[in-house]
Amino acid sequence: MTVPVCVLDEFGFRVGGKDLSLRKIAVHTEVTHTDTRYFHGTLGLDILAQCTRMTFNFESMSFILE
């Protein structure tokens, strides 16, 4: 299946008090699935690689990116 997208040169956002950015992000411009409105995306190693430290707190079930 071919899906139309818009490519953003850069997408900047803030997580846990740290400014992060992703480059060359493909964004779907049309509905591709009946549950599309529930898809929020996944941040992976491209985000984690920008951080120097990650702290997991299993008591509060949270993590901190620095």
C-alpha cells in the first residue's frame, strides 16, 4: 500500500525538561486505518540516543531522560 505523507525537516519537542528534536519525520496526511485516531506514535532509539542518562523508577513506574 502506498500512503501519502508530508516530510517535516525537523520536529522539536520537550520531554522531562529536555529539548529534543527529530529530523526528516514522515507524517501521514490521510487516515490509513479505522483506529488511526488512537495511534500516538512511538519514540525509540532516535530519542534515547540524544540523552546522556536514563533513570528507571520501578516503584513509581516512571523514567527520567537527561
